[in-house]
Amino acid sequence: MKSYNYGSTLQAYALTEYVCSLGYDAEVIDFTDMTLSHNRKMYRINMFTRLFCCLMHPSLLINEYQRIKSVRATVQRTPLEKSRKFDDFFTSSLRLSKETYLSQDAFAAFVCGSDQVWKTSLPGLHSFFFLRFADNDKRIAYAPSFGSSEVPSYNRKRLAHYLQEIPFLSVREISGISIIRELTGKTVTQALDPVLLVDARFWRSRYECPVKDTQYVLCYFLDDNQEGLAFAQTIAKANSFDLINISDGEESCQFIPSPIEFVQLIDNAQYVVTDSFHGAAFSCELNTPFCVFERNYSASPEQKTRLDSFLHLVDFENRKYCQDFDDSIEMDFSRCNEVLETKRKESAQFLRRSLQEATSR
């Protein structure tokens, strides 16, 4: 799916490239392309399910309206330079499929994930991301996130049914394992986000030329975070570093990188200050010192479990900003690297095995 979001785009890219490295011909389904008849059909099905759920639970109508309004506003605020760089990346680097996925002979298997594709607060869920269009034995879930540790009552029955019909299941967060166990009785694999399924060498081999040739602190906030920005300015001033601010989707950002330049900026930074899951994930992957601020969620504050779960996994819970936070720009990544390497092997094994079984049926 095409999205002007660094994390979403880069995880789709990493997963596709990794699957191709296993010898498969992998493509990305862009279900937002409404020039394709099969996408229009799936859109109508999904909207009917969502509307039916809202009619059964009228209190959801206002929240859904506000969500749609917020999404549209975000898209409209996207700077032209950013959309151009992302569109260039989609064209040059993402293998976008034009084939109809509704024909069961077109693909041997389908992989959904990662990020919040299984967002539980969405009325009626999103059947596309549960691969409802595909034969059951072709469905593979690689590291999707529920975006929360709780499942609303209006989605529990439907979610349990959808999960039961996916034979190859993994999730990104520990909380997701608990949700699936509670609803289905299944014990599933915790897999790394696709940007971590590949290693630092993968990303560094994609760099084209230096983005910045000075020492700098990098800010990447998904929401307005004045406290985080002030902290970054303090670090930069104390160490005579420059400050680069990437405010996702905001016109006030000082620099708008392409998706690969985004990774390169994190890699070459002396310090990263962020409220983003992928901001923290890439910092860990590339061993760049970082600090995490609470994201100022305008809605669904429970989504912070995604980042909490990751920091717990890599033993970096102390990187969350607090009143007595250690602002040293030095960090020891040895434990983090060990954890990621172990989980990378486990995640790769799950994906390889799932693809082998699904494609051999």
C-alpha cells in the first residue's frame, strides 16, 4: 500500500526485498489505487462492513467521522516535495502489482503486515488486511500490530473469526500474542518489524550520496512535541551540533528526506529524538543514540503499547524521557544487538517456513 509515511513505506519495502531474496517474485498490493476494478470492489465490501458495524454501534459514527477527517487533513498537509520524493521511491523501488489478487491463480501466497494493519479500534476491522480475499491456506501474517493491547467488544467476535482462518500467524508485540491466545487459543510467534528483519548492511547498501556532512541531532516527531524539540535543542547546543527537524507531514520541517534518506539521516546522526516506533527501531538497528518522548496522540492513546513493547524487547526502557533522564549521548548497544540478531533469525525462520508451506500446497 502506498503511504506518505516513512515507517509504513520502508517496512513494505524491506519485507518485499527480503521475500525476493528468498527466491520468490514478490509484489506489493496498492489497494488505494482506485483505477483498478478489483480495488474498487474490495473498497465497497470494506465500507459496507464498516458502515454495518457503525449502525449496530451508533456511538462509533462520530469517532469514525473524526478519524476520516483527520486522515484527509494529514494527506492535504503533505508538502509537495515530500509527496514527490515518495512517489519517486514508489516508482523506482517498490514492486507495485497491477495484477488482480481476486484471481486465486495469480499468486501462490499472500503476506500481510506489518505496522497497525490490524487496528482493533477500526469499526468492522479491515477485511483486506486479514487477507479475506485469498484462499485460507495462502494467508500469512508477518508481524502485524493490533495498535492496542485491548480489543473493543464490537470487534471481538469478528476478529476471532478472522484470526482462526489464518494458518500462518505472527505478531509484532507481546500484547498481540495475548490477544490471539485469548480469542483463539493459539500460541503464535513474535516477529520483528520488517525494517529489522533485514540488517544495517541492507540499508547502508541503499545509500546513494551523503545527505548532510555535519554533526547533528535529528528530530522526528509524528505529532507536535515542543518538549521533545526543546530537549533536542539543548543536546545540540551542549555539543555544538546542528539540529535537523523532520516533522512528518508538517510544512514547518527543516528537511524533507526521501525514504532512504530518512534511514541515512538516522544512521549518520549523533543523536535522535523521536516519538515514533520506527524512529526508535532504526536508531536501534543502526546503533544511533536516541531518546523517546511520549507521542501526543489526538486519539487512541493506547497505541503507545507498540513502542513500549519494542523498548522492552531490546532492553531500552530507560530511553523513554522522564524528569531524571540521562542525557548522555553515549549508549551501549551490545545487548540490543544480541536481542535483534536472535529475533531476526527467529523471524526469518517463521517467514521462510510459512512461505514454503503456503506455496507448496
